[in-house]
Amino acid sequence: MLALGFANTTMYQRELEPDRKTIRAGDAASCWVLGVLLAMVATTLQAQPIAPPSCALQFSVEVTPDVPNPADGGFLSSLLGNHTEYQLFLLRSVDDTHVDLQLQGPGPDDRCRAVVDSMSNDGRVQSIRGI
């Protein structure tokens, strides 16, 4: 009788185990999506490293008192205007109206300086000076 109980347990276990040869349509789609995502990650990881910026300028910006937080990322990116190929990095928040920034971009240096000059035309900027 004990052997019969063991045999029944094995039979039920086999019924509960999925048939590993059969893949349902939903599983196949999930596997395909996962494969595509893994391929994208592998491609990204194998990509060439980003080239260092051609120019990098550090400067201090004084803003008008109506700017709530001059260190805010949204504010800083707005200073770039349509110069989307450049990036601004916050080096230090000095006080409520002064921040030290670094501009990086494709260069050459005179183009970087032109981007900084265009920031001085922003009505929220009081002054810009090199550091």
C-alpha cells in the first residue's frame, strides 16, 4: 500500500510538471522580447567609449534673485538654449545667486566660448566670469 501511494505521488507530479517540449504562444513572445532586449544591451555594452569632449570651460554664473534655484538641472539645461550638443555640469553652488559650472561640447574652443556668450544674453543671467 505504501508503494501504491508513492506511485500515485509520482503520477501526480508528472501531471503537474509542464511539458518542456511545448512552448505556448505567450511564452514564445516573451522569449522573443527578452532576446531583443538582451541584444540591445549587448550592443550598447560593445559600443565604442564616448570620446572626450573637445572643449571644456569652467565659469561662474551670477543669476537674478528671481531664479528660485540656480543649481536646478532644469534651469541649467535651459541656459543652453538650442545648443543641444553641449552639456552643463554643476561644479558648485556658491549661494542663492551664484553657481560654478563646466560646459563641455564638441568644440573648438571658440564655439564653446560662443555658447557661454549666448548664455549671457539670457535675462536671468547677471554676469559670467571665468574661474
